[in-house]
Amino acid sequence: MPRAGMMRTIVATLLVLTAAAPTAWAQSYPASGQIGYLQEWEITGNLAKAGTRPAADYSGTVTLRHVGLCSINGVEQKQARMQLKVSSGRLEGRLIMDDDECRIVASGSSGSGLLTCRSGQDIPINLLIGKAAETETSDRVGRDP
């Protein structure tokens, strides 16, 4: 094969491999937890993980469901976007909803921390990121994933 033809083949192969790499490495991790002084909001969803040790980024859509006793008109449910960075026993990120954007700061093996929204009031949050769909590893928020 002529030298120019071989180079085109190599470049084309590298482009295909590079384009396919992000989707091939994406893994989905279940996320769950509670928000509130009485844990009146439940969080569930799936987060995609990017990065490796010692830091990892997680992002995805979560559902917030009000499970408290004071639900007058039935169960309230909201969709939100979660973006997290987990490193060295600490978690930082954002919870983005249609009507608010909150900052998350948590630590420890239980993923306990505070959620600070526009109102400025700190609200307790507990968050757990579970096993990946394709692997046997588990990541606890606040612990090195």
C-alpha cells in the first residue's frame, strides 16, 4: 500500500476510535438520598461518571419527590439536573431546578452535607451514589470513588 494511503487509513481509524471512546466509557450510576430536616424530599436518578481517581465528575437527571406528611394535593414531584465533583472525601456540586439552583457540599462516607439554595438557608442533604451498571465498584459520596 502506498505511504499516503496507509496514513489516510490510520488517521481514519483513529478518528473513528476517538469519536466512539466517550460513549464506550460512559457508565450509569444510581443516585439516591434525602433532602430536608425531616428527610421530606427523596432523590432518585442516574448519573454518568466522567474522570477517574482521585477525582470524578457525575452528572445527570434526578427526580425529587416530596414524601413528607404535609402533601395537601398529593405527591409533589420535580425534575432536576445534578452536577457533582467527588474527590478526597468531599463532594461539591449543583442541583439545578426550573425555579431554583442550589449548591451542594457534603463529606464523609454517608454523603451528609448541606444544600444551599437562593433563599440562603442551609438544608441537610444525604446522598449515595451506587454501583455502576457495568461494573462491580461502588462509590459513596464523600469517599474517593
